Amino acid sequence: MSRSRKPSVFQVGKIRDDGRTVVISGWGLGLCASGCACHRHPVAGHLAIAEDQAGGRLGLTTYDETCDCCEAWTADELAAILRDLDTVASLQVAQEPLAG
């Protein structure tokens, strides 16, 4: 298994794919593990999300084109996060209370 570097996810959103365009909405992304300054706006200092609807990718805007600290999330990867969260939620509901 290989690990890739992705921006952190602090808010889970939705994914809609109509076959031509992938709309990824409501997701909140934070800095990647390296935390380098390439994602911060040079003047304002804020982060900006970069969405590629045609390619179904969501990442952070990079202000230093030579930096390759992280890569965008794909719609498939984000969909897997949603599936995992649904699985965990269903396990929590299905658990029987402990005998007391």
C-alpha cells in the first residue's frame, strides 16, 4: 500500500455526477501534512479550494507552481470516504446496548 499526500478534510460534503460533470460541494479542506506556504494566498494568506469539475478532483489552489507537496482528492476517493462514514454510522446504530 502506498500513501499519497492529500489536503486534510475537516468537513464532509456531497458528490453529484451526471456523467458529464462532477460537482463536489460542501467539502472543507485544510492544509496538507507538509503545511508549506504554497497554498496560502501571497497577500491575504487564506486557503482557496481548486475544483476540477471535468476531471472530478478537489484540492487546494497552489500559488507556487513548482511545489508538489500534495495532490487533489478524486471524486472516487471522496465517495469512498462517504461510504466509510455510512458504514461506521450503520455499525453504531446496529450495536446492541451492553447488559447492565
